[in-house]
Amino acid sequence: MKRKIRLSALVAVMVLMLALLIGGLYGYFDDTEESTGNTFTAGTLNLVAVTDGDATCSFTATPGGDGANGFVVFENIAPGDSGFIEWTLTNVGNVDGVLTMAAAVGGNENGENEPELANIAGLHDVDGDGDLDDALSVELFLGATSIYSGDLDGLAAFLAGPPAYDENMAGDLGVTPLVYTLNWSVDGPTVGNEIQSDDATLDMTFTLDQDLT
């Protein structure tokens, strides 16, 4: 009988020690912190171009805007006329970018009238795109800084480089918008009947790429 009591007491002690051991394993201080709701949001790179212009001849300006094409149409140009196209470019996104420009120049020889045929200078249109693109003297400015000066026909090759022409544009309207102005004129003393009825076209492409520097 005493032996059974001792065995029961031993078992009770072992159970108590096991309980104390388990309690010791889980009885320390503890603290849990959480970080929930972590979110990833992509930034934006958004170039807005607004176009304007003026001239001594008749013209119409279509401003364009965010994703809309802006352009100016000049009509009835004659020797002695002049004008300009102005592009205001803004990065309204919140990611910094690098702006590059490209130009495509073309034109047409829209028939030849009697005065044009009589002007021997009109025979120099060997590329078949009319004489007006060669007769238009242009100068491209960024703000007050001259970038290119020459005839319209040479603008595309200049912007194609080398070297490549580019400008940094900070996001979140971090810098003043870039304003490019293309002044043009037709020099009366050197240009005459050879440009009659001809037209010239200028397509400008402005590209804003993410700044990886």
C-alpha cells in the first residue's frame, strides 16, 4: 500500500515538473508587430505639347494638348513673309524624363505656272519636293538659345545628330516648361517665282523617355 502511495506521489511530482517545464517554455514575454497594407503604385511619365504660331501671311493654329496633335498651317506665303511656330512642352507626370526631338521635312511641286517656268532658278528642284522647303530660312530656339539656323530642309538632319539633341525634364512640374520656337522667313531678294504654288511640310516628333541616369 505504501509502495502504491509512493508511486502515485512520484507520478504526481513528475506531472507537476512537466507542467512547470512546459509553463517555463511559454511563460516568457512576447510581442507581435504587423506590417499590412504595403502598396506599390507606378509613377507616370506624361508629355503635354501645346502648339501656337503667328505670321505675316494668313495662318491657322490648332493648339492640341495632352495626346492631341497641335499644328499651324501657313497659307499664301510670298517672298518677304515671316512667322513662327511655338511648342510649349511640359512633363505633367511624376517621373523624370529625357526629351528628344525628330523632324521630317517634305513638300510638293504643285504644278508649274508661267512665271515659275520663266524663272531659271526654278529648275533646281531636283528632288521633286518643290522649292519652298529650300527657300524657307528657319532658326530653332530653346527659350532664347539658338539651336539650329539654316533652311527648313536641313532641320531633320540636324536633329537626327550626331550628337543626339536631348533635354532633361523633371517630373511633378519640377522645372519650367520647355518652350521651342521655330522662326521662319522667305528672303525676298533671293527667292522669287520658283516657289509659286509649292508647299512644304514639317512633322515634329517629341519623345519623353524615362531618365535612367
